[in-house]
Amino acid sequence: MKKNYKIAVAGTGYVGLSIATLLSQHHQVTAVDIIPEKVDMINNRKSPIQDDYIEKYLAEKELNLTATLDAKVAYSDADFVVIAAPTNVYLKLSVAA
């Protein structure tokens, strides 16, 4: 039997929003971001990034996806948390190309 998981996705860039969109076809997904405009767009089924597939899924598919600025609430009752936020490795380490 499949379980309907509660999943929180931290970050709504290309990686986070792709993961959130795909998982929300079968699970309850809450996307977390720090930018109010991005959260509003996702909640209005508009993609804050230019991606044909994400735009199509948001517009046409039945998704169990919401977005929020409130990370504490999103993470507190999640079965899983996916971290899809950028890391600033180049600011902290000297990495040769």
C-alpha cells in the first residue's frame, strides 16, 4: 500500500521546484522559500522560473503543492525534508577550476 507522505522541499529554484512538482503528484508537498513573490507565484500555479515542464505541470496537472515562507511549520510535521538550497562553497573554499 502506498502512503501519502508529507514532504517539505527547502528551496524553489530549478532543482527544488522540479522535485516539489513531481512529488506533489502523489504526495502532500510544501515548498519553502525566503522570497515572498516566489511563494505567491507557486500558490497561484505560476512558475517563478522559466521551465516549460514546470509551467505545464503547474497549469495543467492536479498537484498537492503549496508554498510557504514559514519553514518551521513546513518542517515540523513533514515525513521527509528535501534540501535543495544553494551552497556557497566558492565563498568558503579556494577551488581551482
